[in-house]
Amino acid sequence: MNNLVELENVSVSFVKKKGLFGKPDRVAALSEVNFRLAPSEVVALVGESGCGKTTLARVVTGLQKPTSGMVRYKGKDIWRLSKKEFLEYRRDVQLMMQDSYAALNPMRSVEQSLIPPLLRHNIAKNHRSAREKVVELLESVGLTPGEQFLGKYPHQLSGGQRQRVCLARAISIDPKVIVADEPVSAVDVSLRLSILNLMSRLNKERGIAFIYITHDLSTARYIANHGRMVVMYLGRVVQTGNVHDLLANPTHPYLRALLSAVPVPDPEISRKKRMVQLRSMDMPNPTNPPSGCSFHPRCPIAIDKCAQVVPELRVLNGSEVACHLAEEGTKWSLVDHYQQS
Ligand code: SF4
């Protein structure tokens, strides 16, 4: 299957100024990231805050030009597209932000926010048919009856309703990809599942591919049930593969640490569960990232080589993992090692 979106060795760094006279720092937000997304695929992108997830979302949606590397859409370098092709690409690849309140103009009603894109992209011929289309869209994202929501302003909607309006706006121009950056983190827990189910339905019914960005492994597993998971740490991909293979066989120590920290509702199981003991709880300073494997200052099984050589992604047990000890780890059971530590 041809990929819709491909990132090849993409790096992004930012310059951080230090006062008036200080020497500016360079922060590497992404380092040589390779990523692909097939049509109708769902990929969950997982990692802690500051690991580069949002930068990757901005790169994929064309809002951030990489410092080096290539971003392709349907096989073409997006930064060499003609103006017309770039506009088509921006229409096909939509970003859904975490903060639905910031994503919607507070001075505009739902109708005023949703009608202009339909007219601009010639999806509706006139204001009347655009209004009918908006009602249809609102109902397709579960805001029924749609007419009742047309005149509402963002502050008159709940967090879940605002995210649905954002989804309605994203799908209104018939996108091929939606990059959803932590779309349910600001939504009431009781409503999260309904938003995730809505996204799954849009994926199945309209064939929209999703990149679901989160720090929450449970929602990642839920949404990417038939898809892939990409785990990032400090700007690099550390493990990627089919979501079930990855969770059944988390060979990277960072993914194991994330999994061990997921709370279990059953107190009996929770008591028996052992946390992976990291050597440090602090994320390294991104302006001065560790040498070699950037996880080595925290990794409980790091060896000397880890501080010197950056591990490359390699295939192991069906997934790709960037760890010098991942292979050996599957033989002598990382779980035992962790349980002893
Ligand atoms: Fe740990 Fe070394 Fe693997 Fe990095 S390469 S995750 S430091 S064992």
C-alpha cells in the first residue's frame, strides 16, 4: 500500500534565546524521525510531554518546516509543491487541537465558524446549502438536532461538544488525514469514550486516516486497536509496531516503564504489580540532551555503550525498537530484571 504521509529523517530544532546577551540554546524537538501513514490507517503516537509529539503534528500538517529531512504527501515533497498543490495538501491533512476552546473563535457562532470553509472550498454553492450541510455535519458528529447548535457560541458548549464541533469542521472539507493532538485530554472522563468512538466511526465510514497523539496508553490502545503505535522519547522514535504486538512485547525499557505506570482498577492486581524503577524521574534537559541513547540516564539496565552510541531502530519480534539490549532483553527477561530492581 502506498503511504499517504511519509517523514524521512526529519529533524526540527528551535533556537531558545537567553536574555539580551546570553548565548542562545538550540533545542532539538525532533531528531531523525522516520514515520509513515497509509490511507485509512490509525496510528497512535505516544510519549511524555516534551517528547516532540506536538512538533511532529505540526510537521505533518505543514505548519512547521523541518530543519532537515523530508516530508512527503502522496509521494511528493510538501515543501516543493506548487501553491495550488500545497493548499490541497493543507485541505487534505487537518489538525485537531487539544484545546477546543482556543481552536474555535469565541466571537463566532458554530454556524459562523463552519460555513466559510464550505463556501471557500466550493463544497456548498451558496449560504443556504452551506447551512444545510452544517446541520448534516453536526448531526454526523452526534450534535442533534443540528439546528439547535447553529447559533451557539463556544462558551455555551461543553468541552465534549466543542471537540465535536472541531471534528465537524475538520471533516467538512473532506480530509484524508486528521492529526488529533491530545483531543480528549481536556474533555470530561465520562465523555472521552464517545469522542474516541466517534473518531473510530469516521475512520471506518469515511476512510479518514488518524494520527492520534497522546500520553495516555489506554486511549492509544483503544483508538489504534487495528492500527500501529509509535512511542517517542526526547524527539526520537524508540519503538513502533502493531499496537497488540507492542503492548504484548514491549522490548524498549521506556515503553515497559510507561506500561508499568498505568493504573489498574483492580486493587488486588494493582498490589501485585511492580513498577519499573527508573534511575531518575526527571526528563533530561532538551537543550543539552544526553549522549548516546537519550534514555540512558534513566534506564535501569543501561550499559557503557548506551552513553556512547545512539541505538538505531531495528526489527525485533515484529516491531521496530531502538535499544542496544532489546534483543538480549527478550532472552533473559527484562521483567525479571525489573522485578529484582
Ligand atoms: Fe536502556 Fe541502553 Fe536500551 Fe537505551 S539503549 S533503552 S539506555 S538499554
